[in-house]
Amino acid sequence: MTSIKIFGHQSPDTDATCSAVVWAWFLSTQRKTPATAYVLGDPNMEAHFVLTHWGVAMPELLTSVSSEDLVGIVDTNNVDELFENINDCNIISIIDHHKLTGGLKTSAPLEVVIQPYASTMTVMFNIMNIEPTDFPREIAGLMLSGIVSDTLAFRSPTTTPTDQALAEKLAAALGVTIADYATAMFTAKSDISHFSDEDLLRLDSKIYDLRGTQTRVAVLETTDPGTVLARKDALIQAMDSVAKEDNVDEVILFVIDILNEEATVFIQNDTIRDMLETGFEITTTGDTHVLSGVVSRKKQILPALS
């Protein structure tokens, strides 16, 4: 039987990377359907840390798909975050926690589960009908990691009681303390030393149509925002080249201070300034502005900018 290719969105974060591994495990071992996890890019350092911590190999990089491929999509349903020819594939399943975007097409019925939780892991858990204590240790570890990452250890407004309750059960089964493990994850995520300015602008970013403007919205979540802010001038300069290379109109960067629960946004031109001032109902001066309490792209940043 042909193995189903499981993958999440481009610029993969911890949830996208780990969900591909977890869903491939579930299909292969529980449903007896061969499946293989992949990534659509080099994940961030947090994802690297998580996989190493739980003794799981990094999924292979997938650079293309064809009409011959069976595909399972996790942590997205947005065609703009996938291959251009994704609709040529035989899409078997979509497991996600984002709003329904539209654009994906299939030639046959498929399994689609989209639920309003902070992490794809919570959606998968609801499907699996497996107790936290019954997961293999590494799978439970990846599931916990996806929830901790996407909720910023329950700081994000995307967090639901269901997400937190599941994370606590998984942590208990693993014998770990969520606060300590989250600190280790976020410390790994905050290491940006080997990323170029262009890499940082693409690392955790997605492209959206914001008021008719194609905009790459980049988010850097860190416990050490000073490291990113020290590179402000170079990052602002790199935004023009990234916009041209990625065929978008604008690039906007939000540096999320996880511990202080605030975002510093870079303001490189009047278009971005107007977008921010109108959306967040603020007045800005200079090339940065601190947005108190803003930590979520999905719940706070995008609604304001849209």
C-alpha cells in the first residue's frame, strides 16, 4: 500500500512539525494505514529541541508533490501555505485548528476535522480516543510540546480549558513539570544566532491579503526580545528584499515577548504605520511600537490588521 505523505504548512513551527509525526504514527499504528511525516522547510529551533528531547528524528524535507501522491494535511487548510499544485494530489485528510480558508479541492470524499482549539494536538487527541497514559512516551511528549508551543504555556488568548487540561494530563503521564519544560522550549526558540535576517523574517511567517495588500506577517516568539531588537536596522533593511523575492507587497514583523506578554512591531514605512494605527487604534512614532498584551497572530494581530 502506498504511504500517505503527512505534512503541515510551510515555515513549519513546533505544532506543524510534531503534528505530522503524531498523525503519521496514528495512521500507521492504529489505523494500519502506512503514513510518513514530512516538513515543508527547516523548522524553528524550538521544534529541533523538542524532537531531540523526545528522541524523534526530524521528518524528511518534502520539496514537491505530484498527482500520484496520497496526502494528509495537518495544522493548515490554506492553499497559500502549501505546494502550488496541492490540488493535483489525492488529499486523504485535513486535521486543523485554524479558520476554514477555502481553496483546497478533492476528487473524492475525505476526512476533514477542524476544531477551535489552540493546537492541532488537541484536535488529534479528540479523534484518537486514546488515554494520555497509553501513548508511547515520545508521542505524548510531542503532543504536549505542540500545545505548550501554540498556547505559549497557556498565555495565549487562543488557549481553551480543553487544551490546558490535555496538556496537564500529558505532563502527568510523562512526569514532567509544564513550567520547567516550557522554559526549556522557549529558551531554544529564542536562539536566533545562526539565522540570517532574511531567515528570521520567514521563520514563523504566513502571507495574508490584508486590505488588498499581500503581506508576509512574521512573528518571533522569544524570552529574549533584546536579541532581536539589536538587529532591528538590519531586519528592516531586509524587509524590502524579502518582499521582492517572495512576491508580496509588504513584510511586517512582530517580536513577541513571551514573559512580559507584549509585542514590539517594526514600522519600516508609512503603509505599515497606517495599517497598525488604523487596526490597533494607536498613534506611533519612530520605527517600533510596543503593543501591550498582544501575543497571538491568529486572535489579536490578524483581526486588527484585517
